[in-house]
Amino acid sequence: MTIKIDAHAHFHDCFDLQTFLDFAWRNFRRGASGDGAQAPSCLMVAATDSGDPLRRIKDRAGKLRPPWSIAGVTECGSLIVSRDGCPELVILPGRQVVTKEKLEVLALGTAHPVRPGRGVQQTLDETAQAGGLAVLPWGFGKWWFRRGRTVRDTVLSRAGRAAGETSEWFLGDNGGRPQCGWPPRLFQVAGKLGMRVLPGSDPLPFPWQISRVGSYGFELSGSLDLDRPSRSIQLLLQRMHEQPAIYGRREPLVGFCRAQVAMHLRKFSTRT
């Protein structure tokens, strides 16, 4: 089976849970074959400073209307979302951690409380050693100038560290990156070093961004253990030594510009 995975999702407080699940299901199903069974798709939902999104989802689960229902699993607090009684979505916990360099690291598939404010390499290593997927995601403006040099040096240092001295980690692409843009050069550099890119939708905290969830990610071939979904994904990635197939589309230029203007206005309003 093919497992679709959105490796950079968010459930913001302004999102309605019923609508969130509807869009995720539709986006994951887009392009899928209508014949045969479909593996449950995965949302890796990263917490931010605004609170615990999986707790928010569980608190709102009682108000869900058919066909949706949610049950918990023991592994790191993951959630199984069923549609008409059939498991369709797996929601895995994660955290978006801001490093000392003001870069972001995604600690995915783990409940380990990775601490913010430390160096990017230390944050990546701690996440991987805690059993999570460590991802250094692209962000608009965050891979430029001094921070861009930090990302480049971190990528290149991975090639210079002997096996056993470094934990495996990944770069991340972003569904908010405009369709018309060229891929970041560091993606090509990382590919030559055998590193892989794990994309995700990264919806921003605005009501209209809810339609982005599940719209951009990667695919793995294999089976998904619903009792240990995070471990299943990590094992499949360990067995795959090439770049996973990417599905979906990024934002058109108009949508990208709208989102960036909204983010700048939001930051300005919080400062005043």
C-alpha cells in the first residue's frame, strides 16, 4: 500500500475540527485510485507556542458529527481518525522548536519535550535520539543570509561526521513555498549527500489556510501498524535509501503573497 504523509501539519485554534478532517481526507484522497483498499494517511501535527494541538483535537472530538470518530493509541499519544468506522487518518504528535539561531526544527512522532533555545545541531540530535523524526524545514526568509549559512554548514557537517557520531535527520519542504520558485539550492546539496527531504503543508494560523492541510507531502510504500504508527514510518524510512515520492502542489504565487502579507500584519498587530 501507499501511505501518504503530511510531515508539517498544524491544527490552529482558529480551525474547526470537522472542516479540518474533511479537507485532510479530500486532499489525501486526491489522485488516489478508486479501486482497492487505501492505507490510512498520516498527519504529523506540530505544536507551537499556542498550545497542544492534539489535546485541542481530543477536547473537540466529542462534538464531531458523522462520519468522523476519533480514538487514541498508546504510542506517544497518537490519534486514529475513522470515517464510517474505517480508519482513514493517523494524527501523530510533534513540536516546532525554535533554536538559538532562530531557525525551526520539527520534532515529529514523539512526545519527548525537546527544549527550545539551543543550537540547531544539538536540537536535531536530541530529537533523533529521543526516537522522533528530526526535520529542519524550509521557511520563507529563514534560509537567507546568516541563518542560511548556518543551515548550509549544518548540512555539510553531516557529511563530515563519522557514522555513529550523528543521528539521522531530514530537510523539510513547505507547501507554502510558491509553485513558481526554484527548489532551494540546499535541497540539491543535501541530495548529493544522501539526505532526504520530507515535505508538508504547513498551514498558517488563518481560517482560509485550513484547506491546505494534507495537500502536500510524501509517499511511502508498505504497511502501517496502527498500534505503532510513528515507529512504522521510521522503519520504512530507514529501509528507503532514496528520496521518497512527493505528492500534491505548493501554493500559487497569489496565495503565497496573500499569506505572507497576512503574517506580517499579524506580527505587527501583536507588537502594538
